[in-house]
Amino acid sequence: MEAGQKRVMENNTADVLIIGAGVHGASLAHALSRRGARVILLERRHTASGATGRSSGLVRMHYDLEVEAQLAWESFGMFRRWQELIGGECGFIQSGFLFLAHPKSHSQLRANVAMQQRIGIGTEVVTAQQVHELAPALLTEDFKLAAYEPESGYADPTLTTAALVRGAQNMGARLIQDSPVSAVTAAGGIITGVETQHARYSAPVVVNAAGAWAGPVARLAGLELPLTTWRHDIAFLRRPSGMPGHPAVIDQIQAMYFRPETGGLTLIGLEDGNPLGLSPDEDGGAPQGFVDRAVDRLCRRIPGMVEGSLHSTQGGFDGITPDQHALIGPAGPEGFYLDCGYSGTGFKIAPAVGESLAVRIHEGVWGVVDLSPFDPTRFDRGEPLQSDNPYEMMWR
């Protein structure tokens, strides 16, 4: 059967069961379905209802870890050609992207930009004066250097996920929502399927792409992951009338990131003060003090925002690992795979991760990017991931 041709599934039997219909589960379902695999995508709520639907959606390639920069670069090509390669819409907006470096990080900045340029990424080191010319609204007196990606920007995570799921369904995949997994079944150390309160599903491969719920799902397969939950809040602020737009920005000095949003809004998130270990089933507004901190920091970078106003806030949960890098690959019983632990930065790399992991599951080798550095057993070996030129931990 040719890759991508629609296959008919018998009952609740599949080649691959994917737990979690966020952007990573959806990307993997699409890539596997295109290769002719029978896929069932199981979701405890609805598509993009977890971290994906609360993501800021940055599409940038500035990482200090080379394999993540490679994944972002490969994914970027897909975001730019989304309708042609995937179909539907991903909502990509080319706003440009700036990484404002703390003065103590100048050597890392130069080395990481050089690494990214070797990969093929369109990026350069720019001065504070050049940043001022690119984005006049930004105060530039407290840093000297930045990285600039003129072609980067942001996309709509919910649209992106919906397009991937729809494409997978068109190739024969099944989406089953409102079905939290209650058991992962195995016989003789080999995966046989999963159970929900509604049905049993059989497959020789089960993929845990459950985001903030990945830890409990792994326990169903007898695995204890080096993973906890991480809550992250964002605010949407109205820019004052007449204020020009701005690029997407990661601001090391102020420990925040922000980007434009349609309707004259600016989205902002903070890199510190994000609580760990809470239940991802908690649903509430931003914690007390978050908005004041966010507004204060944004006004330090964009003084004109003092005349802005609060539009709304939202929060969500993701899984986070000790080195703040993902867990990807086989683990536990034969046929059980992990695709989780993205620690709040997984959206922009999801298309390439799905492609690479699909090849690993389907053919036994990694695809366009070798994901073996994300081996889930690295912590057992005392080998957390670290780049050659690391910045501070992203979330602190």
C-alpha cells in the first residue's frame, strides 16, 4: 500500500496508539498515517486542550542545543509551506524574532548564532542600536547584543494541531476524544494496547504524548519518569493607540518573552516564578501578582506600554524534565515510546519531531533529525543534556 493512502481499521485494532492529541501527538499521527500506518489518537479531553492550546506559539530557531536548533529549522520549513505540505492553516505570521542577550552571555550568543548559521538558519548578531532601528518602541540601553531572525515569528497552535489531525484522519487515522487512558496492557514485557473506561484498543506500539499527564500515563506501563508538571501563565495586553507593532522577543535581561497578537495586543510570559508539581487538572486564573509582574517588566522594555491595559490572562501545564529537554524514544515495555517532557518549548519543533519519530517507529532508524540525544534513559546514566554554550535554564 502506498504511503498516505487511506487504510481501513478493523474494530479497535491499530498499528500505533498515540495517547494525547496535542501538537506532538497530532504531528506524529500525521507522519505515521502518511507512511501507511493505522493510527488511533486517544485524547482525554479534546484536541489541543492541554499545553498546546495555551502555548504562545513562537516559531523561532534560537536554541543553545544544536539538536533543538536543527528541529526548529526543519519545522520552520514546514510552517512556511504549511498548506502545501500539510493542508489547512497553521496561522504563521512573520513578525521577526529577537533574542536580547544578557551582557554576561555575549560569548554564548556569538557561538550559538554561528552554530545556527552552520545549520542554515537565517540569523545574525545585531547591536542594540540595530535593535532600536528594527523596533523603535523597545528600550535598548541595558544590553549590547542580540540575535535577530528576520523570517521567524509565531503561529496558531490550535489551528496547527487541527490541521495535522484533519490530515491524519483523511489518511485513515481515528481520533477518539473524551477518553482518558486507564490502563496500558502488556504481555511478557511486550505492549499489547491500552484501555479506557469506554473501550479496549490493541496495537504493538503505544506512544505517550500526554504532555502534563505523561507521568501518570507512564506509570500505567510501569515507568517512573524524571518528569514533573510545570505551570505557566501568559497575559494579553492592549497596546496604546498608535503604538507600532514589534517583533517576537525573548528578553534574557528581564526574564520574559513577548510577541504581537492580532487586535493590537501583546502576549507576554515570564521565565521565572512558574510553580512545579501542581496537578494539571487544576483550572484557574493567573496567580496573584502575575499580572503586576508581567506589566512591570514589559514596561521596562517598552515604556510606552504604561498607557496600555490588560485584556486577559490564561494558564496551562506542561511536563518538565530536570534538564528542561524532552524525553523521546523507546522506554519500558517493548513497543512503548515517549514523546513528552518538552518543558514549555515544544510547539515550534513538533513538525520535525513527528517526522523523525515516525520513521523510528516505522523503520527502526531516526528520520530527518537524530533524536537519540533525547533518550529517556539519559538521567539513569547521569548524562543530562547540555549544550556546548549554554545559557541559564529557561524556566527558573
